[in-house]
Amino acid sequence: MTTAGLVDGFGRRHTDLRISVTDRCNLRCTYCMPLEVQFKPREELLRFEEIARVTRVAAGLGVRTIRLTGGEPLLRRDLAELVRQLVAVPGIEEVALTTNGLLLAEQAADLRDAGLARLNVSLDSLTAAGFERLARRPGLDRVLAGLEAARSVGFPTIRLNAVSIRGLTEPDVVPLARFCRRHGFHLRFIEFMPLDAEAAWDRGQVLSGAEVRGILEREIGPLVADAGTDPGQPALDYHWSDGGRVGFINPVTRPFCDRCDRVRLTADGQLRNCLFSTVEWDVRGLLRSAVDDARIAAVIRECVAAKRAAHGIDTPAFERPERAMYQIGG
Ligand code: SAM
Ligand code: SF4
């Protein structure tokens, strides 16, 4: 198979594949899902062997890292088995997971044994009321137990992701930072993006990374930018000189499209070249007909080649994708 790699029309090389394994979730975060939701029938979701096949083909095209996401990926039965299969794919250097953490206490040891390298846990508030206001279901205690379990089974770096929404999440900024400093978790704040199922997003609700950083510097102390941050990473990372790290992912106020190296596979087998893509490439249909790997490779290439220069959230021409975050995979 060719080694030219997945390079798009703007010279961006794609080495990261984000795979959603389900659209189901045990929370109903306001910024992601609707309260009432109709999930995809099981037979429309890719089976593990289908996901592994796409991963093998993508690895042959230069993909090196995989992130499993959803919906809530820990709701997918035997997820550790999928991790095991993906870790074994030649060329894949790292398999990571993004989870809401509710089922992590039960699964952390199996995931670690299966070879999962990295863990991102999403947590927006450390108070039960704050958690439920955003997640619209209880679960804070289980997330905290999950974090503890993840630590105890030896995950080296555990990241916490928190979404920043003006008028809602400001009171959680400092407690989250203090908690992560105390426990050695790496905290990242993510700007609210127009991917909520209820389409309530408006630009005024975006609490920018710069504003969150201002709150942290005022309340805790000056932040120093990390030297040599990986240019492929979207986050701006900082540390306090007396310990603790914090990062900011600012897709709205500081888009990182020029460095994007990601391609996405939805749980129902559609390839997307951007979170905000309005077009999808069907691989499930190919996987379920008798095509060879070269045909699947051609579709992955086609998807990457069609990538736009930027998502343009902050421009008048911006068009919201039809699918919300839980249906794409964040
Ligand atoms: N359920 C898992 C979780 O919550 O971590 C994985 C899927 S979730 C869609 C992945 C990430 O996307 C989470 O960190 C979540 O906070 C983030 N997210 C969801 N909707 C978002 C939005 N509209 N803007 C910014 N981040 C969002
Ligand atoms: Fe579920 Fe994650 Fe979406 Fe929250 S952000 S509703 S936990 S998929």
C-alpha cells in the first residue's frame, strides 16, 4: 500500500483517526445531546471487526493515533476488546479514549490491560448541582470514583476536559483548577462550539479560553506558557510555577484548522474530514459489500482531499452541520 500519506489540498498531513463507537449516552449534556433522543439501531453501528479493518487501511495511509469517543464509548459492550484489536494494528502507535467517566471505575483496569495509552475524562463541575445543570442527569460521584480508579490502575496522564459557557461555567473554573492541581490531572478548557443538538448555541455564550485564563490568573496566580508545545495539538498549554498545568482549546476564538491532522469515523460508519463537515463519505456500505481494501483507502483519501481550509465558525458563511456532537464523536 502506498506510503504517500493522507495529505489534503492545503498540505496538512492526517495521522489521527477519531472513531465514535456509539451515539448512545448515559448523560444528556445541554451542549451536546437533546433530552429526548432516538439512537441508531444496533445493526447500523460498525462492528468491531469493521472498525479494525478501517483502522488497518487508515494505518496503511499514515494514520498513527486513534481516539475512541462517542456518545459515551464505555457504553459499548467489551470496549476493551476493541482497544486490544486496535493496539495490535501495525503502524498504530497509540490508542486513546474520551469518556464522561461514569463507567470508568468498572472498566479502568480492563482498558489499561488492553493497552489503552491515554484517557481524557470530561467533567464540567465539582458540585452535584453544577454537574446536573449541564449533564441533566446525576453522576458526579461516579466520575470521581472513575478518576480514582484510572489513577490507581496506572494511567500515566489523565486529562480532564471542561466546556466553557458564558453565564454557566464561570463558578466551576477555579474549583476545577484547584482540584486538578491537587490530584495531578491535566485540565483543559474547551470553548463551546455550535454542535449542540438543540441548536441553542450563539456566539455570545462562548466563554473564551483567554477569559478563563484571566479568571485563573486572578484567583490562583500567573500562568507560564509551556515551551515546545506539540504543534499538532490544538491546545495552548500553561503551568503555574508552583505546580499544576492547564490548557485551552479555543476552536472559536483561535481555530487550529491550519494544523488539523484529524479525520473522523462516525459510529454508523461515515467518514468526516471535520467536526463541522456538511458532507460524509460512506464506508459502512463499502465494508458490507465485497470491496477490497484499496477501495476503502480510496474513499479515505477522497474524504481528506476534500477538506476545507477552515471551519469558519466565526464567519458569516458558517453552516452548522446537521449532526450534533454526540452523533459525530467529539
Ligand atoms: N461522552 C464522552 C465525553 O463526554 O467525554 C465522549 C464524547 S463527547 C461528545 C467528547 C467531548 O466533546 C467532551 O469533552 C464534551 O465535553 C465535548 N463537547 C460536546 N459538545 C460540545 C460542544 N458543543 N462544544 C464543545 N465541546 C463539546
Ligand atoms: Fe454524552 Fe459526552 Fe455528549 Fe455529554 S458530551 S451528552 S457525556 S456524549
